[in-house]
Amino acid sequence: MKFINDRDWQSLSPEFQQAQPFRHIVLDNFFQNDVAQQLLREFPDYNSDVWNVYYNNPLENKKACDHWLRFPPTTYQVFNFFCSTEFEQVIEQITGHGRVYADIGLHGGGWHAHANSGKLNIHLDYSIHPKLNLERHFNLIIYLTPDWNPQWGGGLELWSHDPATNRPLTCINTVENQFNRAVLFDTTQNSWHGLPKNLTCPPGVIRRSLAMYYVTEPTKNVVSRPRALFAPYGDQVDDPQILELIEKRQKL
């Protein structure tokens, strides 16, 4: 079965390499249309009992499922394809990196869902995989929400880095939540990203996405970060309770 639309993947490498504030690329019409529509039909309701990960705190409000046996057939087959050598080579061609490996355990990946008031503070991902001892290097996210209104929020914000504070500095780019749009980005460049503003979508509407991560041999002098490092946002900046939560969240 063919899942994604054909492209000259290697020709996309310069765009990926030159993107700011860190290496990334946006790919519209990523899945073949019939595949995208079937993935949408298979995506669970926000109130389903399928979700095995749920965060609801001032830093993040989201649900996720990384359990292979809970995926319906097409979703299962797509994640299996993402783990194939064939697709790993696609990632290698776009990024220009050497050997990359799919995280077949979907640690932090799988189905992601944000409902009204959903959010994800700007953050840096963990750096070293807790089971593989390899470096998390590339994130692939595909949006699966049709008819999304950008006024509801939900675009993935990509921020520059402030070396003086080790926090995000400025939002440089926002990847809007458009159906069947993929974004691939490098997580090793102080790659601050997230959805820091609460979503204002109507009740019953959810921001749906698939997430797949790729790891590599650790780069020299990589900073070991076993958990995501969140940054306070807006009026959280000087809130001692938020700063304490961020510290605790790193140690979970």
C-alpha cells in the first residue's frame, strides 16, 4: 500500500538546512488523500478510553496514545511504514544526516490530541532516549484536523534561543494546523517549540496529529536531558509555582 505522495526528497534538503530559527521543513499534502481521510476516520474521540497519556497542568493540556495495539489498521500500518528502512532513508535524504533510526517504541509519539483550552508550553524535547541511549534528533508531526480555523490557535510555534537565559526568545515561525500538513524539524539546535496559547476551538473540535521521532548516534558533547525542558510563558514568567512545576516536570 502506498501511504505518502512522491517527492524528490533530496531536493528538499537545502530548504530544510536553511530554515530558521532551526532546521525544519513543511510538507503539504503529505499522505495520499485516501490515506489521510482514513487516518481521520480512525482517530479517536477526545473522550474515548483509548488514550493512555493525559496531561492537564499549567504547562500542558493534551492527550496521547503510544500503544500500538490500540491503533486501527491503517494507523498501525502508517506507523509501521514510518519505522521502515524505506522511510528512514526519506528522513536521511531530507535532513542530509547519516543513519537515522525510527523510535519504534513511540516514546512520546503516536496520536496527540488537544481540545478547547489545550496547550503545550514552549519547550526543548528530551535529548537522550531513556531506553536506546540514542539522541532524539528529528520530529515528524502530521496534522489531521480538517476545517481548522487559525483564529483558534493550534499552530506549532518555532522560537529562537536566548543563550543568556537558556529560554526561548522570539517566535520566528508558526506552522499552521492545516489538514494533511507535515512538519519535520531538528530537535538538537536549541529547538524551542510548542503551542503556548490555550486553544479556543469549539467544544467537540480537537486538534489531531500524528507524531513520530527519529534518533541517531549521540553528537559530541550532547547535553543529557532525560525530560522535556519547559519555559514559562506570558504571566507565568515570574511565578514561583510555575518555576517549581517546571523543575519537578524535568525530574519525573
